Amino acid sequence: MNKYLEKVLNEVTKKNFSEKEYLQAVEEVLLSIEPVIEKHPEYEKIALLERMIEPERIITFRVPYVNDKGQVIVHRGYRVQFSSLIGPYKGGLRFDPSVNQSIMKFLGFEQIFKNTLTGLPIGGGKGGSDFDPKGKSDGEIMRFCQSFMTELQRHIGQDVDVPAGDIGVGEREIGYLFGQYKRIKDTYEGGVLTGKGLSYGGSLARKEATGFGLIYFMREMLASNNNQSLKDKTVTISGSGNVAIYACQKALEYGAKVVAMSDSKGCVYDKNGIDLELVKEIKEQRRGRIYEYLNIHKQAEYFERENEDSPIWAIKTDIALPCATQNELTLNSAKKLVTNGVIAIGEGANMPCTKEATEYFLANNILLAPAKAANAGGVATSAIEMSQNSMRYYMPFEQVDNELNKIMINIFNSCKSAAKEYNLENNYVAGANIASFTKLAKAMIAQGIV
Ligand code: NDP
């Protein structure tokens, strides 16, 4: 291995030994940019890698709120302001019991590369809390969001840091967060949060953007490999949240047959094809569980999750779209998918494939659309929402969707050409990392030692 890379990897591991997700994300990027580092020995002298992997700032804070029983509950809030190299920090907020510093740092780190790939002027950040919104009343959610924003407002602003949603943070939560920000700041700063409701500054097509973007990327990847398409392909999609639902919608529009979706407890397999309207009704309107699907479609089957391997990956499919969470697709599951003849994987979630699963797919020549590139449509559309807010203007759905489509085509082309330049054709994981690293390195050199 390149000596400089080896040194940086050893140092980052020593300094952050307990942060496994963050180390996994850093290692994946660093190993895949080795040919670029070989070509640029001057990077070592300016500690370019060391600066790129260290967050500019990490903020942690106390978030107390009163639940419906009158009890005071205290959670921990985070905002990782990773990089402002090419724009204000930008990245979602996640409310989930699994949230910790390692997960925040990995997501913030991934976000820099993803945002760079969009070609738009946005830096990288991430935040959230170990609060679990599941099973909470609207009042509890509102009080928690207000408490969270009471601290977060000191650190954000439309030209400073612009959070959005992620797991557990949807339009409802963004609304409560925005209301509290406005109340404290006494100013209507529309571009301070994205994923807002359409009645007060949100963008049409933002809700659909990550899922649609994933399918646009998949369409390009399939077309550039023997002119394949989504038509008549069988698709399985993990998760049944924002990303999964709109990936399903666009896949269906392109003539694919989606046969399975899941949530954290298990998956539904419907050989007749998933009834998306029912999934939307269960998940978006009632915040219910995916097994409720069987109340209407008796012919469908439900498989409960028993261990770290989600049962959804044992189902035979042409295309698998992990759209739930990090490390949800293990080596074991990757082997099942390959044995069952999968041709392409599209990462809707962030880092959903474990390191071993990724390596296995690449070694078996399975087309792999990496998260940084394939799910960048969400943040790209958030940037379009910020532009609309600055212009005091609303774009029609088709205009935003067309922009998104163009951005995803550009991202795909950047990944493809970067991989080709380094003789790594069809390795879009390396392509995405190299394309975005190259741009970040230029920006870093241009701005001096900061
Ligand atoms: P949602 O909260 O809307 O949905 C998350 C889905 O994943 C739910 O179905 C949830 O099931 C399931 N899930 C959560 N944790 C686990 C777990 N440990 N194992 C299995 N399933 C799980 O989130 P999003 O759809 O917004 O986000 C999904 C992924 O996409 C995340 O990795 C996020 O970072 C990434 N992403 C999201 C973007 C966006 O615009 N929303 C943009 C780019 C990336 P349950 O209901 O049971 O919890």
C-alpha cells in the first residue's frame, strides 16, 4: 500500500478506535483513491488527507423534554460540521436510538463526497439524536423538536449550515424544527432547513427525490452495461420509508416488478407485485408496520427478521435496492443474492452494504451503484429548494424533476469516467470516490492550509 495512505489509515484508526462506522467509511474512501494518491505525492506535505478526514467541528448537546406522562427525559443531540470547503455544511438530521458519534461522523464524511458529486455548492454535515420517534405522540415529537432546535439554532443558518431530514425526521419533524427556529431568531430564513412542507417554502419533488434519483442512476448504469433496462426486472427494496417508497414508485413507472419491501422488524414478499398505494397508506399515513400489508393482501408472505441478515436478501431478484440503513446487507446476504442471480445493487441508504459485501459484489462483477452517488438526488434537490427559497420562488414539479434527472446523469457520467481514467471500468464505487476526491483536493489546495 502507498506509504502515505498507510500512515493516515494507521493514525485515524488509533485516534478513533471505538468508532467503527466512521473508520469503515474512511477506509473505503482512502483505499479506493490509492491510484490518485500515487499520482500526487505532494498531498502528503500539505496533510491533505489528514485534513479531509477530520471534521471541522463536532457539537454535542443536551436535549431535555417532557413526555406525555410528565416525566423529564434527556437525550443527546449532535451536529457534525464536517466540511465547508465547497459550501455551507449540508446534511440531514437522524432521530434513532442507534445514533452515536461514530454514526454521525461516518454520515458527515460520506456527505462531503456525495454533495461534491452533485456539482452544487454545498459542504458536508450531519446531525441527530438518540431519540426514538416511534410510538411517540405528536405533542412529544413537537416538544422534543423544539428542545433540539433551541440549542441547534446557535450553530446553523442558511449560509452556515442547512440541516434536512433523514431516518426518523420527515416533514412533520422539519415543520416543528423550523417553527422553533423562526420563533427564536425572529426572522423568516426559509433556506435554513430543507425538506420543508409545501405550504411554507418546501420544494416540489423533494420528497420523491432520493428514491427517484436512485432509479435514474440505476437506469443509466444498466443502459451503459449492454443496454439493459429496468423493464420487466424483478426488484426487492429494503425499508419502507421515504427513500424506499419513491424508489419503488419510479421503478414501477419504468416497468419493473417490485416484489418485496421491509421495515426493521421483517419483510413482505408479494409475488404479484407490491401494492405501493397500500404501503404508502400504512407507512406514510398511519406510521404502521409493514406486516399490516397482509391484512389486505392475504396471498403475500411475511418473514420476520431473526438476526443481522434481513430475510429480504434471500428472495430471488434481478435488482436489489437496500434503502433502510447502514450495514444492512452483509456478506452472507450478498452471497445469497449472487447465487440467486442478482445483476445490480443500488444503494439508496447510506453505506448499506458491509465492506465484505461490497468487495464480494465487485469480485463477482455485479453492478454496484454506491450510495454517495446513487442517493445524492435527495441532497441535490435540497440545494434546489435552497435556491427557490433565496429567489422567493416555487418551481413546478416537472422542472425540479428534470433538474434532478440531469444531475443524476451527470453524477453517473462522472463516476464512469473517473473509473475509466484509472482503469477501473465498471467499478462505480471507486469512480464515485475518485471523482469527488479529485474536486475536493483542488478546492482544498486553492484555499490554503485551513
Ligand atoms: P425513513 O425513516 O423514512 O425510513 C427508514 C426505513 O428503514 C424504515 O422502513 C425503517 O423501518 C427502516 N429501518 C430503519 N432502521 C433499520 C434497521 N436497523 N434495520 C432495518 N431496517 C431499518 O428514512 P429514509 O428513507 O429517509 O432513509 C433511509 C436511508 O436512506 C438512510 O440510510 C438515510 O441516511 C438514507 N438517505 C436518505 C435521504 C433522504 O432524502 N431521506 C437522502 C440520502 C440518503 P422502521 O419503520 O421499522 O424503523
